[in-house]
Amino acid sequence: MAGASDKARFYLEQSVPELQELIQKKIFTKDEVSSIAKKRSGFEHKLNARGSIASDYARYAEYEMNLDALRRTRAKRLGIKTTSYNGQRRIFFVLDRATRKFHGDTALWMLYLSFARKQKANKKVAQIITSMLRLQPTNPDLWLYAANYAWEERADVTEARGYMQRGLRFCSNSKGLWSEYLKLEMIYIAKISARRRILGLNSNSLQRVSIQDDEGFGQDPITLPPTISEEIGSEFTLAESIHPMMTVGSDTSTQALAGAIPIAIFDAAMKKFPEDPKFGAQLFDCVAAFHEIGCTKRILQHMVHFLMIATSTDAAILKCFIHEPLVGVTAASTLLPQALAEVVDRFQLAMQNINSSKGSITQIETRETVSRHTILWIATYLEYPELDPDIRTVLSAMLKTAWGHYSQGLELRITTSSDETITLLNTLRLHGFKDLVQPGVKSALKLWPDEPRLLALRNEVTTLDPTQ
């Protein structure tokens, strides 16, 4: 086996023609080339000796990157269009050796990918990603990186979906991967829905349209992920690939655009995490962000129904249950009165469910969390200056009810978060609920008597009301 010095000499000899050409074309002087050779010799001997570490390779690669940038700058200034030797190839060689030796070092892989993407070496990027995922299949962050690259840089949703599906096979316990996969499918449905609106297509249209553009989505099918269909059975299985711009009246197209894939992903995720309501609420929020899509309402209703069956007394689930009718409904919407009526009923039902649960402290904590969430979203509607007076009255009454439930924790000294309480008190003050702020500050000061923000708030409220 060749020794470290022999390997270093072998690699250095390969760069001799390159250095000679740099001298001939007067890009570098002889002294500079001598310094370059000396520097490379030091790096090569260190890398080929025992005990080399990942940072040694990283420093070598960084040196070569800076050297190549200097070479390009001088060549451009001298009017030399090209040279026979490309510094890019040498940098790739160093980083390839680094990732082969330290294949578990994610930072090296990211450095390798970052340089390849900067050089717009797309084929090389694909090779690096393949090698990286083959050597680190249980790292969910790398699967997310690959999917994001396929989606954002290549505009290839099929490839991105494939990375997500394979990533879930190896990292099925990664909540972030489930969440991002759901988000990917929602983004894609949003793009397809936007195109349909632009083309003037509706649910009754029978026209077959083929769309192709620079983004490359024209031939991308929406296919139910095999991994997901195997997880949940055939309830949402689509037998064939679904082209997003196929005959709109077909059953498969209707299922896809109605949110069948996100629903399937959600069901599979909750089957994997059956005792994690907070994760279910996280997925709910992920979908709720796409409230402009027509199928969002159906997906959210399915989520809430699923979660409420699993547990109807968890604070995270009850927040979703109460807020779901208002997703996508603005303060100026004509749908607000109807949605608000349903929210009021759900809030009352949620409080009944909490009261029927066991454990007095748990009841109060859950009631406090749900009430705080309710107060905050009501405040966002009250900020709308042209809000209907009758709706404002209903919202104000509901806010007072929610504060009544929250203040029970203050009175019983169970509330544990001073920051959350102060945020709510400031919210009430900004919206003119002085009659709620004064007793609230008094109760809060019993829990946190030295909290300067509470003392300042008490002084401010007292100043506004000279009778106090």
C-alpha cells in the first residue's frame, strides 16, 4: 500500500501541467506558482496522513475555491477566455474525497452541494444528492434538502414527491418530514387551482387541456403516494396517475383537486403518531395557511373530525375545532355571521367537554389555553374598523366569556405564564376592555407581585380612571 507521501506526490504531480500553463499565460508568476505548490503539498500531506479530520478537507476546498476565483479574475482582466485546466474539477475532486472518507459529516455534504449549485453543475448536484442519501438515509433533513432542490430549482414536483416518499420510508418518525410533505402537496394543488382559475375552468367543464410551460409542470401527474396508500389502505387510493389538467369531470381529477392526497397524508401521519394531538394541530395549521384553495375547507373538516374522535378534551385539538369555521373568512366577508354563529356554538361545546373531563387542574389549564387562543383571534377581528356593529357586539361578548374562563386560573393561582397573561391584558386594554383589565391586573399581581410590566400596566389603567 502506498504511503502518505507517495499519495501526496501523486496528486501533486497531476497538477504540474496546470501550474505550467498558468505561468505560460502569465496568470500567475513563478513565485506565486511556487507558493501554490507549497500550499497544496502541505494540504495533501495532511490529508493523506493518519489523523486527518473533516475540517482539513474543508480548508483545502476553501483554499482551492479562493484560488480559482483569483484565477478567473486575472484571466478576465488579461483577456484570456479559457484555460486547459479548470479549477472546478480540482475542487470537486477534493470534496469528493472528503465525503467518501467522512460520509457522515453533513457539513461537508452541504459544502459540496453549495459549490456545485453555485457552479450550476446540475448533473453533479444530482450525483451528489444520490450519494448523500444513499450514505445517510436516516437523516430527514437531507431528504428535505433534496425535495426542496427538486421543487425550487428544478420545478419538478414528481421528483420532489419521490424524495419525500422515500424519506418517509427511512424516517417515518420525523414529524418535520410529514409536515413538509403535506405542505408540498398543498402548494402543488394551489398552483393547479390558480391555473384553472386563469383558464376559466370550473367543475362542469369537460374540456381537455394540456398545459406546458417553463416551470415544467405540464406533464407532472398527481399520483397518490404508494407509501401512503399502503399505510392507510384503499380508502383514498387513486388507481391511476392523475394529470392536473385532464378532463375535469373525471372522478380521479375530482378526488385529487378535492384534497384526497393531503387527507391521505394526514391520516397516515396520525396513524404513525396516534397519541400526539399537538402534531395533529400542527398539520391543521399547515393546511389552514392555504385557505384560498377550494379544497382546504374539506381537508380541515376531515382533520377536525378525525382529531375530535381521537380526543375531544385536548387544548390543541379544541383550538382547531373552534377556529376551523373561520379559516379564510375575513372581517369584511359576508360569510362571517354564519361562521361566527358556528364558532360560538363550538366554543360552548368545547367548554362543556373540558368541564366533563377528569382532573381539576388539567381542566383549568386546558380552559385557559383555549380561552387565550379565542381572545387573540377575536382581537384580530375587532381591529377591523368597518366591522358590523352587531358582529362586534357578539365578538365582544364572546371575548368577555373567554376572559372569564381564563381569569379562573388567575384567581386560583394556577396560571404559570406571566408573559401570556400580560399579552392578553395589553390586548384587552388596546380594545377598550378596561373593566376586564383592572381586576385582571389585580389577580395577576398576586401571582407576580414584582413583575414591572404588570406594575406599569396597573399605573396606566389607574391613570386612565382617576376614581381608582
